[in-house]
Amino acid sequence: MATQLKPVDVAVIGLGAAGGVAVLPLARAGLQVAGIEAGTWMGPKDYRADEIYNNVRRAVTSAPKAMREIPTARANPSETARPAAAQHPMMNAIGGTSIHYWAQSWRLKPWDFRSRSEIIRRYGAGALPAGSTLEDWPLTYDDLEPFYDAVEWEVGVSGKAGNIQGKIDPRGNIFEGPRRREYPMPPLRSTEFIDHMTKAARRLGWHPFHPPAAINTQPRDHRPGCAYHGYCNAGGCHVGAKSSTAVTTIPAALATKNLKIFDLAHVTRIVADSNGRVTGVNYVRNREEFFQPAKVVLLGGYTYENSRLLLLSKSAAYRNGLANNHGQVGRHFFAHYQTSVTALFPFDVNIWYGLPAQGITVDDFADDAHDHAGLGFVGGTSLHVRTERHPIEAASMDTYGKAPAWGAAWKKFVHESAARIAVTYLQTSTFPYENCYLDLDPAVTDPRGDPVCRITTGGTKQNEDRASRYAQTKMEQWFREAGAVAVQPAEIGVPALSTHAYGGTRMGDNPETNVVDRWGFSHEAPNLGILGASVMGTSGARNPTLTAQALAWRTADHLVKNWKSIAG
């Protein structure tokens, strides 16, 4: 029998990027919060400037729970799902993947919240992607802007604003939505190659800018500025400059004395009573079972785990899974279409150091910034030229037809060319589709015997595939303008297991097509809130983290202001 713990006001499942933000406004309001996390604390002793440790062995990101629960994937229901990857891209830790992520901290644009309406208005209903379940968000950019601002200033985001209260500054992103104020810190420093690419973009008539990052560029809140040492990708920050929730919002919440963390705690079920209200959380720690009673539960796992835990949490009130009486848990899932282009230059580009968030970005072809008439797709792609490259990674580079893939000639080419390769990161607006969803795999289980999550991708999405290929042509144009002598676009695959996964518990006003309401609370279980990108209905052409954090802060703020009506 499970040991019953002292009741709390709020139990937060998962202390990563989203849950790790939500605990702060809750604790500051005086609510007693239990933070239940499958991982534990990590710190400088766990981080190394070592490509094998970080990028090959994935020592920072490998977490036992996540590795035992890797989702399976299939293209369609007629196939047998297979493990989606050898390793889960996410991790369990206090701070979660905000420990090792690239820290790119993007706001979505106003268009992203009204994509369906805006596509129809500008191009007609026939331009909507076939089979898409796209809906407008139940909130606008303006609704979320105060919470974007709160997170940027609380965790510490560096960047250059392009639109402050309607005043456009060409040094920033002129396509962004209006902001109330400048970023807390200036952007990450430039380099000779970044400056070179900036000038090339401007010659093309484009509008390059330094992108935002949750990384200190100067000392702030007792943490130093970035050291640009070259091991940010897949690694933790040993100097503490990366603004993980593990070094920002979670310590601030602990300082209030209203947050208690239960680490190494594997949540197995969310419990609901016969009236449909959640009553607490079951978890296992050191092989011992516990029940944490709570007036409100906030589920802040990753996208796959959020749907999985709800589907596993069956009861008399929810025979098909918690909050799933309308059959919407797992629906409207999608993974971000992301691709790249590499280029060979006749000179050294010197990107061995730095970090992926350090670079230059062009948004002229993102979202709806340009006319899509006749292109065969809607939405668009951000183009980001980045830094940080490592020797093993370089040894795997394309030879652009200039050398064989092995032998003495290959070694000579790598020796001469490794420092002349530039890399990019292209992110495309991605939408939900009827044939792309999550459920439980009937044949594959974790060590406890619970089914793992199963991803059905639905195969290639023509709209996103075309948008990605179009973006690659623009990236090649940019590289050629900058003097590249060879360019190689990456293959565009169908995303499944991804660090940018969305949906499954989508937000919307209609309970027939959505799991949570505009505040992030279940339409069916009124004292259950859901945090993270699983509530998002579109991706935008950028990383989801800052939007997920702003939504989490908004959900927590709503709970504080409406405590009596939600907690009951």
C-alpha cells in the first residue's frame, strides 16, 4: 500500500522548463507546492568540455527513466510500431532539458496564434493543408505578451528587440510582435563570420538579426556571462550562464520556503475521484510507493509523457484515461519540421567555439512574412546560421563530391576543409493533422509493465515538406552570396521523436476538439492543469521553450487569482 504524504495545495509533476517556471508564481503567492521530479539535481561536476562525453555518449542527457520509456513510432495504423530512436532526446533532472538545450528563447508571432483565420483571409480556405486539424489558438499574442515579458526578465534572456510598442528597430527582428520593453541583456556577441553572413543577407535585401537566448551575456543575478567555450550543445553550463530553471526560477521558489522537491520520484498515475476531480499523484521512489494528496495537480512532463500519463490514469470517471472522455488526449500531436544546409567556404569560418544560439537569423521567409501565393504551401521557415562545431562532428561532414568518403584522400579533405564548413538550423511552421497522434503501444512496455507512448506520424506532410525545401533554396542563396563554393541541403525526413514535440493535450475553447481550456486547465477535470508544448496548437518557425514557459506562468497566475473556484 502506498504511503500517504501530507497534503499540499499544488502538486507539480516535472520540474523542467515549464514546471520549473510555474512553481515560482505559485510559491510567491504562498501556496504550498510539491515539485515531483523523476530526476535529481545536476551541477558543474556533471558537465564537461568533452565532445565524447556530451555529444557521443550523451552523458548529461541520458536519464534512466526516459531511456526506459522511449516511444515507438509508425507511419500509419497498418504498421507495427518500432522504437523511435536508440535514445530519448529529452531527460529527467531538476531543470529538465533546460539544462542542456540550446537556450534559444523565441516568442511566437501574432500570426502564429491566428494561423487558420489568417491563411483563409489572405489565401482562401483552399490553402489550408489537406487533413489538418488546425485551429486558431484561444488566446492572442497580446494575451501572452505580459507572460513572455515576465519569463524573459525572471530567467534572464539576451537579445535585441525589433519592435518595442510598435517602434521598429532594424537591429532586431522587424517581423516580431510588439514588445513592452527591451530584452534584459544585449545579444550574444558577434564573430567575424557572423558579421560576414550579416552583410551577405543585407545585400540580398533581407533583414538579419541576432536571435534571443536564455543565456547571460553579462553578470546577472549572481551568475556570470557566457564563456563561449564551445560545449553548449547537449551539455550543461559549468559556469551557470545558461538560464536553466535549475539556476533561476526553481531556486527562487525554494527561497520562499513554499516549495518542497521530491526528486527521483517516478509518477505512475494521477488519481481522480468519482466526481472527476483529481485528488493527487501516485509515485515510486526507491521502490517504495507514495501518494501525494493535492488540491490541484499541474502536469508538466514532456509532450509524449503528458499524453501517456493521462492515458494510463484511468478511473471510474475516466475509463479511457484522465481528461479523455472526449477522446482528445493524444490528438493533434505534431513534431517540428527541422532541417539544415551546410556550406563549404574557401576560407576558415572559425566556428569551433561559441554556442548554437550564437549566430545570425533571417525571418523574411518565416510564418507569413512573405507572399505565399503560388508556392504550394503556407507558413514558413526561419534561417539561422550558428556556431559551435566539434572534431568528431566535423569528421562526419559531407565531402561535396570533392573527395571519397574514406581513405587517404578523405583524410586530406577533412584536414584541409573542416574549418571551412558552416552549418545552419532551419525551423518550419508545422501544423497538426488528423492522421498524426499519440496513444499507448499495446505491445511495448516499460520495466513496470506500463505501455510506452506510441507515435503515429501519418507520413510526409506535403505542406511542411514543400516549405522546408523552399527554405533550403533560400539558405543556399544566402550561402552563395556569402561566397560558399559548395552547398549541401540535408534530407528532409518525417519527424517523430523530437525535442520539439507539440499537441496531444491541445488548448482551445471547444472541449470536443481540445483537452484544456484557454488557461491550461482540463475541460473535464477542473483542478487539473497541463503545462508545456503539449497544449500548443501550432509551432511557429522557432523553438517552443519560451512560449511553453510563458503559458506555464500564465496558468500558474490564473490558478493563484482563481484559487477558490479551481481548488474547490
